[in-house]
Amino acid sequence: MPNRGPDGARNQSLVIRLVRSAALWAFPILAFSAFALTWFYRDSTYRLFDEPLVSTVDSLIANAAVPDNQDGTFVDLTRRPINPDYQRGLSGRYWLVGLFTEDGTLAVLQASRSLSGETLKLPPKDVLRIRQNVGEEIRTNANGPDTDETLRVFARSVILPDMDTPVVMVAAADSRPASRAVWRFAMLAITFMSVLSLGLVTALFMQVRVGLRPLFELGDKVADVREGRAAQVEGDFPQEIQPLANELNFLIEHNRGVVERARTHVANLAHALKTPLAVLLNEASAGKRTSSDIVLRQSGTMTKQVEHHLHRARAAATGATIGLSIPVKEIVEPLGRTLQRIYQGKKVTVKLTLEPGLSFRGEKRDLDEMAGNLMDNACKWSKGQVTVRANIDPKDPSMFYLTVEDNGKGLPPEHFADAIKRGKRLDEATPGTGFGLAIVDDLAQAYKGTLTLAVSNMGGLKTILHLPGRHESGAAAKTS
């Protein structure tokens, strides 16, 4: 059964398409070549065929004479053409010397024995040409004295001395042998070109099959991965196909990583919920009324754990998303305006310095969550000043930096590692879940990026995100 696409359309073989496209220009060229060769052969054959006729007419003109005692209606030949075919009756080669009568017929004055008393009947249009163009060479075809005999005729009219009427010199020969030779050559050329076409199509088919063999092998290797016979696409492919094999391996590894991370997060979530559930079960099995504080505390713990692992699972599923891209300023600028309104009581100013044409290669909501958590954290701890910078990595143009700083009291370097741990809160007096930086770190790792904490020159905390991105030349940098 032929393969069909999603819309039901028939997917034609690439081999057939390539062979057909080559045949579409090869066949007309070969057909034209056969026609041209036949035409050149015919032209050269008839040129050679006409040479004896031209020589005969020239000989007749050179040897024609008008006797002194004649009235100008008789022509004598001092020497006749010596070709033996002119002496044999109806041999297929003829010559004659004649005059045109008033009705346009040709009156014979002298003729070869091969005519056996017959004459040559020229087409009326050629008779007119011969009469009107004295001295001009006329080539034409005519019927011969023999049945079904087609003659190649060469004629020329001249005015001899002591004559007022043009005398016509005609030489003719049976053209059927030459026509048969041309026909045989045409058949030979057609046969040869047909065989050449068949051989060319076969050679093209084999060449395309050999040329596309690495693609067929790549398909087999992908099938091995799908069926579980191999972990990756392995093989020595040409340089044009090797990048495709590398990208397939990247996709396979990416999907495998997504599945493994999802499994890990599910297992972590189950493990994290065991303790709160065990506490609630123990309280319930004790047979006494359970304190609402215990229920609320354990329920809150479970809620935080569920939210955290849901974020991690989403990061695992969408990290390193292929084919997505979002301008950084479309995310960061609205966040800056929103946070200034939220923290207007603290008179927080968010200053943005974004490199023009910078885009994040991933999902919009992931960058929104990462940048939002970092900027919200900076506004929360700042003393009124927050700066956000986004710029391409000069060492690796496929990555970019998103740096957030504040002028708050900061964080000692020895607490940086604890600040990123999930659920870890270094200041219990400030509202929050302790999952913000941990979520940002999880999302960054899912995109093969990093989250780094440092001491800001403004006195507070500096957070640096290193994420995949790309740069496009565009408008000037945006500063607010």
C-alpha cells in the first residue's frame, strides 16, 4: 500500500520523484538528438547522392553544340555521359536534353538509353521555375518511367550559342535506395536512443537508490530506537545527513530526560507526602479529636509540596522546548511596571536595561515565572532600588544573562546554597513559601541553564540567570 499523509494525500516515493524529474529533461534531449542526427545524415546522404547528377548536367552543358546546318531546334552532344547505368534500360539513372513547348511539356532532343524512349515528367511548379530562372540549379523530385519509381532530379536551363530558346539539361536518379538508407539510420538512431534512455533511467534509479541509501539506513536506525533495539541512532552517515542523526539523538535524549525527570518528581512528591499523611493518620487513629492547628499545618505542608512538584514536573516537561522563542522585553517590561505598582508603598523603582533583539528560547510562562520570582524577591527585600539587566553571553551567543539586583540588606554567601533549597526560608517573619528560588533553579536546569547568587554592588542580593537565547539586530536598548 502506498504511504499517505495526514490529509490522505498519497506520498510519492522520493526515488520516483528524482528519477522522473531527471527523465523529464533527459528524454526530450535524447529525442531531439535522434532527430538532429537523422536530419544531418539525410542532408549529407542527399548531398552525396546529388553530386553525380550535378556532374552529369555539367557534362551535358559542356558537350552540347548546335550544328551549323540546323534551325536552332536540334542539339548535338560531342560526348555523352559514360556511366554504364545510362546505357541500361530503366536502370534508375537518366539524363536528357530538351526544350519546353508552348504547353509547358518537355520535348526531348537527346536522352540516355536508360529512358527507353520515355521522358521525365517534372512538376508544373518546377517547370515554371526552370523557365523563369535560366542558369539556376533546380533540385526537385519527380516520378520516373518505371512504376513506383521516385526520382531525385537536378535540372538547369542554359542558352546555347546560336539559339534563342533555353535548353534544359536534366539528370535524375532513383532516390529510393537513399531514402531507405535514411530510414534505416532513423530507425537505428531511435532504437539506440531508446536503449540509451532505458539505460539512463536504470542508471539514474540505481544512482538515486545508492545516494539515498544513508537516508534509508537512518530510517531503519530510528525504527530500532522505537522498537527498543537501540538506545540511540548509531551509524556512520555522510556529512549532509550526520547533523540530522545528531538532532534525532538530541530529541531522543531530551524525551528520555523528560520522562526520567517526571518519574523522579512523582517519586519525590509521594515521598514528601508520606510524613504529613502519616501524622494525620496517627492523629485520626488515636480516637480523639484532632487539633485544627495540626490539620492546617500538615495540609499546608502538603499543599506546598504539591505546588512545588507540579512546578518541577512542568519544568521537566517543557524545558528545552524546541522551536519556541519569545522576546525578553515582552516579559520583563510588564513585570517591572506591575511590581512598581504592587510595591508603591515602599516606593520601589525598577530600572530595566535590556539588550535589543534579545529572545528567550523557551516557553513564555517559564520565563515569566523565573523573572517574576527573582524580581518579586528583589522588590520584597530592597530599600527602593531594583535593577534588571538582560544581555547576550559574549562567550556563547546561544545563551543570555538575566541579572536582578537590589539595594536591600543582602544575604551572606554562606547562605546562598540554603536559599535555593526547596521550602527553605531564611526569614520566617517575611511572607512566602520558600519555594521561589527553588522553582527558578529547577526551571533553569530544565533549560540547561543555571541560577547563580552573588553579592550586589548595590549592597543587596544579585541573582544571575543563564538561559538559552538568541540575538536579533533591532532597535536601540530599552532603559526605564
